[in-house]
Amino acid sequence: MNEQKNGIYINGKEQALEILKLMTPAERSRILSSINSKNPTLANELKQNSINFKDIEEYSMDAYKVIFTRVKPEVLGLALKNTQTTFQKNVLKSAPRDYAETAFKTLMLNIPASKNETIIRAKKLIVSELSQINQ
């Protein structure tokens, strides 16, 4: 109560999201299934917003086939930066040849540190698309 008098507002949902983002996908799934039994709407919202870019390697190549129709290859190329080489190869092998070639060219670009925000935005877009597919 003292916090309310001082005007401090604690956003529990945001804190929960930060914690969920730190968990492994298996741990996150277990927690979200518990929440789902009591509040399915909240569980769905947390599930969509707790996906982070580390999780993209957990998705099947079928999910990426949908990404190829929704996201420009340049964006995917940027998003694949700083991921494991084997993962990059698997994603690009799944893509149509022209798409993969364009994404690969972007992936190989030397992006200066000052443009790191572009890579982060690309990763967020891919995560957003994957979370929509996962619903």
C-alpha cells in the first residue's frame, strides 16, 4: 500500500515477460500452461510477447517457409546475423533459391556497430512473425 501512496506502479506483466524471456522454451511452456489454466488470455499474451530471438532456432523449417512469404529476404538476412552457421545454412536451404541468395548477400554484409539497431529491428520482426505463426 505504501507504494501506491508514493505513486509507484509496479507492472507485474512486464516483470513476468522479462523473466519468461530468460527461461528455456521448455521452462517457459510449463509456466505458461499453468497460467493458461487460470487465465488463458494472459497466458496467450505472455506467450506471444515472451519469445526472443534465441528461440528462433527452436522453430521447424516449416515455420520458416511461411516467413519466406511474409518477410523480405534482406530482413531475414539481417536477422540471421550472429546465429549459428549451421542454423543459417538450414534456413537458407529451406528458402527458394532467389530468396536465399538475396538473404545470404545481406547476411554477408559488414554492418557497422552504429547500425546495430537495424539488425535488432530485423530480429524483432522475425520474432513477431514467428509468434503469429505459433498461435
